[in-house]
Amino acid sequence: MTIGCAFAKLADVRPFKTTWKVRVKVIHSWRQYSGMSGETMDLVLADEHGTKMHAGIKKKDIGRLSKLLVVGEWKVLENFQVSPATGLFRPTPSNWKIGLSMNTIVTTCSIKVDDMFLSLVPIQTILDGDLNHNFLIDVIGQVLDVSEIKTVPVLGREKRKLECVLRDINDQRINCCLWAGYADQLYEACSDMQVTNAFDASKLIINPICEEADAFRIGLPDDGAIVVIQEDDEEAEKQRIKEQEDAWLALEMKSVYDIQNATEVNTFIYEKFRISVKVTGIDTDWGWYYFGCGKCQFRVTKDLKKEGATKPRPKAPVWYCDRCKSNVKTVEAKFKLHLLVEDDSAKTKVMLLDSVAYGIVDKTASFLLNGSYDEIQDPELIPDDVKSLVGKSFEFLVGVEKEHIVYGNDTYKVHKVKKGLLILDTESGDGPFTAIDNGSTIASGEEVSTLMRDQVLPIPIPDSASAYQM
Ligand SMILES: [Zn+2]
């Protein structure tokens, strides 16, 4: 028996059995979160025939399998499930996805092919606009005109962003936008480079060493174009941050004991107190996200009655917004974190709505959910990005309201948070301390009552936005 015969082609695997045996290269791996299964590890695998397939590992198997499946290495995989590939941000064009489990055996592999298995899309094809937005693509280009890294408000949150122009060998050009870590990576390497794509689920490779890149370099127009870093109004930005910082420091620091013993609120609807606390836990009774109406931001519910009555059964949930009094199509996952916090004086609870929570988690709720519309099944399954808040200290600006004093509510809403030099605000873009903070109450424990002042654009821009804008 020749060894080759024992292996199935990735292109041939299907759901009818689990005793598959394939040999594959691990192209890429990353972690993400889904409401049903908690944190997962995701991989892109390729076989020697050039087929690429998305593979997932459930949380309980990550420990064992992540050590065996290292990016760049070839492995033999035995025993795995195959299921249909669905959803947003699909990293391969395959209709199937592999599920690795406790039964999966990973062993060393004799073949080694040094291919990166890129499926490069010409810039013209992107510009034509006919690509399916559910799929991530690979792009190679020469970087021109790199901006400074700017901190910009996105849906009321501060994000680091870098813009550049990519061009290919036909001198087709496209504007690119890179966020957070990708922006830093590109900026640092800013000279004579070529770039492939970006996103947590994908990769930014600078000056790649592969056949495709060699061919690309040879094919580039010989016009001596070089990277130019554009000067920016850096001074104005520094000044803005300095003013925020000063205004923040001008607020007297209070203790948790102080806020619990506040006896009067002024004529505004709530009094703001700056506290410095350590996060000691996450109050899992509340879950950590909800789905908000795309129009009014209020919590939506699944309309099970309508869903059941619709034939054929709809693929996406049917949502009902109590405020719009109608079914709504666009919904967005939003953070609502309840944290247990303490300082030297006392312990208390704080609640962070989406824009403030995003600032300290650094990923959007939609991103952590990977487009899932599932309800939380196990409240203890919290993504690591959220869990990692425990043990960290933050300066919060919390609101003390009538219901805390009169009705004994013991959870305080966080209106702003200081993170490094930045003040993260429910209304960033307007400067740190907008004169009027509209009515806010958390008495009901429902975000609906507080959301009006947190209104943001209904269109989600996850971290992965860069993938679309490349
Ligand atoms: Zn609504």
C-alpha cells in the first residue's frame, strides 16, 4: 500500500462519516467566540492539492490540539466531523467545515510543501464589487501613501486606524484601512513592502517570501514609487488628548465607600464620581451581551410565534422591537457587562454599556460572537477577552442617581473609563465631557432605559472591518 492512497483529499470530505484521514498544512489559526459553544479555536488548513478548509476546535479540546497544530507545519489528521460552512467572514471558499474533537488524532506528516496557498484576488476584481462579502480574500499589493496612525471614534469608541493605498502590478489601486494591531504592524515596517490581507481571522504579511510575492515584485511598474508617510495634524491630536486628561484629573477621586454613602444628588439627573477600582469578577447572572434594534438600539426579542408561522422556516431569527412596535431586520450584538469591583474601602458592582465596554475589551460584541444570534446557554462560558478584565484596575466615572440613594440600587452605571491616555466615552467625538448627559437610569436593570444616550449607528463595524476595506 502506498501511503498516498490512505489519505482523502480535503476536497472530498463530507459529513457522512468521521473516520477521515487527511494530510494538511496549518495555514493560520486564531481564537473566537460563539454564543452556543463559547470560545473556539479556528484554523485554516490546506492540502497538497491546494484545497483550503476552515476547521474549528471546541474549548475543551483547545488545550490538547493547539499544541499539536502549529501554523506552518504539516500534520496527519484522523477522525473529525464535517459540517456545512456558514456565516460571515468565511476564511475559505469551501462549502464544508471540519470539526476537530477529542477523537481527533494528530500525527506527524512526511510531506512538506512550502506553499502559502494564497488565492490572490486582483485589485480590479475587488473594485468591480461583485465579490461575496461573506468570504475573506487574499490580496497582494505594494503599499503606497501610508497615513499616520490616527485614533478615531468608531461607533462612539476610540480605535487606532491606519490608511494606505495598495497597488498591484497593473497599477490598479485600492484604499486600505487597517485597524489596531494591523495598523501598528504595517506602520512599523514602513519601507519597501508588499502586503497581504488583515483581520483576526486572517494575516498581514509584510515582505512575504513566496513565489507569488517574487512574481509580484518582478511585475511591479518600474516607476520608482516609494512609500510616503503623510504628515498629520499630530499636534492637534496631542492637544485634544491632553485636554481630556486634564479634565479627567480635575475630577476629585472618590472611594467606593464615598459613592455608597452619597446622600444627595444635585439637580442634574445623576452625579458623576471618579473611582479607581480593581475588577474582581464578572456577574454572570446578567450575561454579557444582548441584541439591540438597528433603528432604536433597544433590546430586541426573538419573535418565536412569527418564526414558527413562517413557511419555509426562516434562516435568520425574526426579531421584534418593543419600542418600534414592529419586526426589525437589522440587529446588532452589544455589550452589557456587569462587573464586581472593589477598592480599599468597599466592594460594589458596575454596569458597562456597549461603547464603554468595547473600550476596555478592545473587540466588539459582534466580533466575539462571530455573527451568532444565539442566546447564552451557559453563563459561565465567557470569552477570554472579557474574562481577562478580572484582576485589572480601571478608573471609571460612575453615575450616582436617585435610585441608589433612595431605593438602594447597588449597581452603578459607568459613563466613562480612562484607558491609558484615552478617556473612553459613550459620546466620544464630542470631547470628554459633553455638557449634557441625558437621562439615565439603571433601576430596572434593563439597558433600554439607558440606551437613548448611547445611540450609535446601527451598522456594526467589527474589528474585521479591515478585511472588507482592504
Ligand atoms: Zn427599535
